[in-house]
Amino acid sequence: MTCLEPTVPVSPAAHQPSQVRIALVLPQLVGGYGDRGNAVVLVQRLRWRGIGCELVEVTGATPVPSDCDVYVVGGAEGGGQLTAARRLRADPGLSRAVARGATVLAVCAGFQLLGTGFAGPDGTMHPGAGLFDAVTRPMPRRAMGEVVVDPAPGLGIRAITGYENHAGATRLGPAAGPLGRVVTGVGNGVDDVEGAVQGRLVGTYLHGPVLARNPDLADLLLGWATGHRLAPLVLEEIEALRHERLRHRPVTT
Ligand SMILES: NC(=O)CC[C@H](N)C(=O)O
């Protein structure tokens, strides 16, 4: 349970006692596609601002702690997703954390399994953890490729990019709103929307890792978790990559 070592100098204030606890949930089961990088990004952006943090890796050997500030769940294929769903349904830690206002980022399989139900690899439906009002059924054709999303206006963030690789289509119920509208790609595969926002829970199909590609989204989550808007942190390389990925986007923001 340590902060990761930064790759750029951090301010001395970063060595103050832990303040923000970030849980990486079952990465051995749902941590494919580099999605554990989302937790690394959150830690790093806190450290760059001199905010103390702690990365808690939840491996399943111990119960899911309910006292973390942010929970990160990643993508997976096959059995890992089913096992993770079973564990998170049996373990109340995450739902207790959500009930007291914790922030969650769930990607692809993680998003699906935190819904009310999802299709397994053979198309059989399985119960999810029920944190998102969303159900995932098989899609006629696998969605693969780059995605650009216009975020829901209330989020106040710039266009989101990432890549998708999934066979499930997710329909949102009334308690969940979309993360945004698909400009390029498939996203949820229903109603031209991508992902979900429900309270402080964000679900998305986007890998990248999505928070490495979209610092605004990372800071939105950290703002929810810390309770205040964080100081701007603009990194030229990230902006240059964003520009590159949005080059062929049909609309400008
Ligand atoms: N990339 C993923 O996490 C895939 C999730 C799920 N197995 C699907 O194909 O829909």
C-alpha cells in the first residue's frame, strides 16, 4: 500500500501523510488492457500537486475496504469478469463505500459487472453488483477501435478519447445518465451514448488507459474524491497526444 514512484519531480509536500486512498479493485481478475494505469494516473496527478495519497491494491485475499476515496475497476475477457462479479456481489465493501459517497471508475468489464446484469462469454446472463442502473446484453458484432465522445455538458470536461474492444451492449436505466454522446465508435451500442454517470460513479468502455488520455476526467474524479476543484495541471505531452487523437474529429472542442 504505497504511492507509486513518480517519473517527474514532485513537490516536497507530496511526502505528507496519506490523504486520498485509491483502491485498485481485483486487478488480477479485471485489470486487462492496461486499465490498472488509471489508478497510476490518479496517484500521479495527486503527487504532482503535492497531495498525499495511498494506492490500495485489493487482490481478493482480504475484503474490499469500504474506506477508500476512489475505486478503480478495469476490463477483462472471460472468466475473470465472472469471478470478479461474484466476489463483488458477495463482498459489501464497495457498495458500502458507494453509499457513503466514494468515487468509482469502472472500465468495460468492470462497468458491465457493476451493472444489474451482464452477458458472459457464451451469452448467458449473470447478475451484476447492481451499483449502476445498467444492463449489458450481447451485441451482434464486436466493437473494436478508436472512440471519441462528447461528454455530457454538466461534467464540464473536454472531448474524451479511448479505444474499445467489447462484445456487450449496455442499456442504461433511468437512474444512470450517459458519460457522453458517441462521435466516433460504438460505445454502449445503445442510443449512441457512451458509458454512464450515476452519482460519483463513472462507467466507460474506453481503454487507453482512459485517464491517461483524458486528464480532465481524471481531475473530475479527483475533485469529487477530495471535495474541491484541483489546481490546473497542464502537461504538454498529454496535450500534444490529445491533439493528435482528436485531429480527425468532425467537430471541434
Ligand atoms: N474489454 C473488456 O473488458 C471486454 C468486456 C466483455 N468481455 C465484453 O466483451 O463485452
